[in-house]
Amino acid sequence: MSNTTQSSARARIEALLDENSFVEIGGLITARSTDFNMNSKETPSDGVITGYGVIDGRLVYVYSQDASVLNGTIGEMHARKIVKIYDMAVKMGAPVIGLLDCAGLRLQEASDALNGFGEIYKAQALASGAVPQISAVFGTCGGGLALVPAMSDFAYMEEKNAKLFVNSPNALEGNTAAKCDTASARFQDENTGLIDGIGDEASILAEIRQLVSILPSNCEDGDCYGECMDDLNRLCKDLENAVADPSIILSNISDNNLFIETKAGYAKDMVTGLIRLNGLTIGAVANRSVVYGEDGQAVEEFGSVLSAKGCEKAAEFVNFCDAFEIPVLTLTNVTGYKASKCTEKKIAKAAASLTYAFANATVPKVNVVTGSAFGSAYVTMNSKSIGADYVYAWQDARIGMMEPQAAVKIMYADEIAASKDAKGLIDEKTAEYNELQSSALSAAKRGYVDTIIDAQDTRKYVIGAFEMLFTKREEHPAKKHGTV
């Protein structure tokens, strides 16, 4: 038993885990420092409750910072408790969940606290790719502690009271929290790509429970599948109407319409998330050009292009899936790269990172071309040429170097200039080019598409592909790691 009283930190753990499953570790630990009259201060559990329990019967390790004890600040023993939880989680192969509410370093412990920060960072780094790491911010998470959710695989923020920052808004030249609250959940959700979702405390804890239920426990665990109660051959009608917003497609083809979108508020032109197909957890990456509201009306529109932020978001997600042996499904609808001065600063590097992520991933990879697939942007999106194991295309998909009409205007520039019926010539040559070089059929004849399918049959075909690929084994040339 712990010597702590009931607190919000403990209540969060109890709400997160299965009932009566939490077992506390280190409940009697207190601060060792006696400097600055610390010996006269009570520090129950040294401001962090640590232990293990289960979510849907699956083992997880959890720590929850207690802001009622020295504002939840991190000192020597506080950090040591968190590191202990990480050590146990890696040994046992179970996820780590951190519930953050902390004012930062404990000033009274100075260098001991600073060393503790470093030990937490190291524990996270060693656990990365070994066990899933999930963080949720419920209060303050500032300064060096902001690296903790940034080093996690998934992170969430409470929408009203949570603050996440390296430098507080008022410390930024020319800014105040009233002008632009860079520490707010809304800012972090839409502008930084650090967090996967925001909401009230109850909804965040529910999302974490759902996430844990669909993820593997570790990088060697094959338990990221469950019983499928859905029809494997279920037709998904009218999918072609959702080409612009693939989140609708993913929800429709998934078992019982389960779709957990990650980083939904950030880089909305790229959709990433988790679905289930025949009970198997699948990572999904898709191009989006329109966001539809609940009334079916478009609320945001993007070009069918790759942006730097979208590439970074997708690359990070593909790397996570590959680390934890989660197969990847791609829905491709892209015509090129976003063209703007701001994007140009990062797009080449970002696109290279996404290309590398797909090419480097050894998990089963399936691509479905749902709309357009033009130029090197298509190559980047998990094409056959960079390692997709199986490529489907919807019947009306277009695959090629560029828009047929644009290609015709370049190829036949002289003829068009000399023609008395330029429009007629353009239309004629466009139709010819489309048939020979830009149709799904022309790509299939060259082996770049394996099968052309009806949109409504997408679910049963991708299930079949992942079943066939279930025993895939692939090795890369011997090396320590890549450098892209």
C-alpha cells in the first residue's frame, strides 16, 4: 500500500486501468535531499505514482505525476522511479504510459534533478522501438519535460488545463499567451505535430485504452490481432465518392468501421491511423484533398499534393509501424508536390524521409491507387518501385508521369501551335496519351499494378493481400542503421 492519499494522479491511473488491477511500485519512496530545508517537507511517493496493471487484460506499466507534491517537480528519486518502470517494461515487453503534470525540474535538488532528466531521456531512447510509449499531458509540461511526449510514440493533451512548451509563450520575443498561446493544446495539435489528440480527461484516458487494445505489446509480440466479427467479403459501396477524404474509406473498409486516426489535427492533407482487417492491426497512410464535416460539406480543401508536414507525419508513422511489425496500407491520390516558398524550404528532405521510410520498412506493404498517381510524388507514396509488395488500382485510377493534357501540350507544342483546331488536337492526343500511358490498365500491363479492382471490393482484396503476406520475411544489407 502507498502512503499517499487519494489524488488526481491516482484517480487517473484507476480510470485508465482495468478495475482493481493497479499494483503500485515504490509507494514509500520520498525525496533524499535535505538542502533548502527539504527534510522538513513531506514528499509522498516523491510526487509520482508508479506501478503496473492491465488494460483489457494486457499488461502495461504506468506513472502518473502528482502536482499536489511540490507541483509534481522532478527530483532524483522521482526520476529514478520513472526509470525503474521503463526498465521493467522493456524486460517484460509491455507498453509504458506516462500521465504528465509537472512544473519541471526541482530547483532544490539542482544537478541531481538535472541528472534525473537525462536518465529519463536515456530510458525512453532505449525503449524506443522496443515497447510502445504513450504520454498524456493533464497539467504543465514545460522546458526539458516537453521532450518526454516528443520522444513518445503517441501523445495527448487535456484541452483546457494542459500546457506543453519548451519556452513559455511569454518568453517568446513579441509574444504573450494572450496573443498566441503556443503552449495550448489547440496550438500543439494543429501546428507542431507533437500530439495525436486533445479532449477532456475522460476521453483521453478512453482513447489510450482503445489504442493499447489495438497495438502490439512490444516489437517481438504477435498479439496485434483479435477475432473478426465482420464479414470478410463485405461490399463497401460508394467508396469512389470518398476519394478526396480517405478517412471515410478507411473507416468503411475496417472491421466494424474501427479507425483510430493519429495526429488528426496536424497536416490534414495526409491521413495516418490504425484499422483492423480480419482482426489484424494495420497502419494506414493516405493522401487527402478535402475534409468533410458531419453534414457532408467540405470544410477544408487541399490540392492532391504532398506537403512537407504531411511527409514528415507519414514518415514518422511508417517508421513506428515498421518497428512494431504492423503491416502498412497506403491509399494513394497524389498529383505532385505542394508549391510554395515556405514548403520549398523542407519538401525535398521531407519527401526523402517518407521515401526512405517506405523503402526501408520490411513489414507487409500494400498500396491502393484510388485516384491520381502522378510523377515522383506517386513513387514516394509506397509505389511498387520502392518496395510495395502488392499494388491495387481502382478502375478509374490514373497513373503516370503527369496529367495527360499537360504532357500533350509539351510533347506536341509545335503541332498545337500550327493547328487550326488546337483544342481538337489536344483532346485527341490527350485521350491517346491517357490510354497508352496514364490509365490503370497501362500501368498494369507494365507490371506496376498487380490487380485492377472495383472500389466496392477494396476490403476483401486488401484482406486477401495481407493474409498472403502474413509470413513475409525480408532482410536489408548488413549495416548499423540508415542515415536519411
